[in-house]
Amino acid sequence: MQDSPNTPDDKTQLPHAVVSLEHLYHYRCGACDAWWSIADRHPKLGTHVFCPECGAKNLILHIEFAITNEECSS
């Protein structure tokens, strides 16, 4: 494949992308079954979170980790 006249053929001349990783944690209330997300704050076992919907205090006893086949193969 040939570069177009306006595209540099030397990769060092191309702009560099900046990539960031965000961890997004999903919570589900044990009292009302509402769910919400919190980014970049790792939940800790044995701590509490409050449901933004009903206000119930929820104890974190288990963290599920779901990995898809696509994520494993890359």
C-alpha cells in the first residue's frame, strides 16, 4: 500500500496517540437491585458502599472478575 502525497511515509513523522486505561467498577445494590458505576476506585473487600438510589449501606464481600474470550486471545 502506497502512502498518499499528504501522508508521511516515515512513522517517526506521524503524530503519536496517547492511550489511557480506565477501570470501571459496576455495583449492584443488595436491597433495591439498582446498579451504578465508579471509575478508577478499586473496591476493597469488607468495606461499605452506599446505594445512590435507595441509600442502603452495602457490604462488599465478593468481587466478580469477568474476562471474555476476546480479551484472552489478544
